[in-house]
Amino acid sequence: MITETEKNKIAIVTGGSRGIGRGIALTLAERGIDIILTYHSNKTEAESAAKAIRELGRKVDIIQLDMGDTSTYGRFLNDVNEILQNNGAEGFDYLVNNAGTGLHASFENISEDDFDTLYRINFKGAYFLTQTLLPLQNNNGSIINISSAMTRLTVDGGSAYAAMKAAVEVFSRYLAKELGPRGITVNAVAPGVIETDFGGGAARDNAAFNEMIAADTALGRVGLPADIGPIVATLAADDGHWVTGQRIEVSGGMSL
């Protein structure tokens, strides 16, 4: 149920055209929140997500954004500001830093270019996009940074990716402290393995891999994008506003 103070809220969801990001955007829309959705290169998927959001009766705008290129953030800020003005809004309320990229390779085989790509998109991008957008964020809003269960687990070939997500979790805790006086909560949500095209779609398309993960998960299956959105929406809502600076794993109980 949407409270009076939650009506007419606006969320920015990065990487919201597919997978977990799309699931988050749809869940927020179902709960009465308007969406600004970013995509990297697949405009068709972004338009499909936007269509689904409009069918839920919410406003949605899509903006192309390269998370790995901070020089584009000024343009993005102007685009967001224009959208807010057109909607008669003074600012946005929720930021979901979901956009990211993955890489599985042994420590010995990670190149500096690989490492820098992971850094620019997964950590530097989330850090400086949040800084860029902060002047437009309303007080008493929420920032949710998407991390990974891999910061708790050790997975072969995951050292660089997991390190970036661990940085996101520490950043979230520090940001929660700094933004507390504005009433802005900051949390990190750490999904487990989810059936998307992430990582080449192995969890979705490889039956043997899917069964292996399901067998190692307390709830007996691999996660779905729809499993993540409700947690993000709860953290953003008034009901979740006494939770800040936390890492919340949403994995169905992987490797307990």
C-alpha cells in the first residue's frame, strides 16, 4: 500500500532495460513510482521496459548512459533535470545504482584493461554518478547500490568483480553516514545468482549450472529478477526508512 508521502515519487534506475534492473523498475512502478531508466546500448530493450512500465500506469523516461564514461555525466544530469522540470518535479527521490558488468577470469589472467573496465563501470561509475545527481535528489529519499553475494562467497574467477562490489558496499556505508542529516538512506543489496543474461546467461541457459546452484541454495532454486525488486522497493519506501548503511543479501540462502 502506498502512503500519502510516497505518492508521485520518482526513481532513477541505471541499467534498467534488462535483467535485475528491469525487475526493479517494474516493481517500483507497480508500487506507484515513476521511473527514469537508463540503458547502455540496447534501446529496443529499454523501450520494451518502458512500455511495460506505462502499462502499469506510471510515467517513464529512458536515457542512454555509458556508466564507464564519467565525461557523459554532465549531459545526463541536464537530461534528468529537463525531465524533472517537464514533470513539474523539484527533484527525484530514489537512485538505484544497478548498471554493471561482470568478468570471470583467474587472477593470473586478469589484464589491466579488464580491471579498469570493471572499476570504471561497477565502482567509479556508481560513486561519481551518485555525486553528480545528488544536487537533484530530494531529502528523505533513498540510494540503493546493487552489490553481489560474491562479496561474501569466494567463486573461482571472481576476484576482480567481487572486489569492485566490496568497494560499493563500503561506499554505501560511508555515504549513509554523510547523507543521514538529509534523511537519505543508503543501502547495498547483494543478489545471489539470478537467471538473466549476465555472465553469458549461464544461470538461465545452462541447465547443469542452474541445478548446481539450486542444490546449494536453501530455498532450492536459482533467483529470478522479480526476487530483487521487492527488497529494493521496501528499502525505498517509508516502511524501510529506518534501515541505512546495511548490506542486505538476497540470494535465497546460497552456500549457507
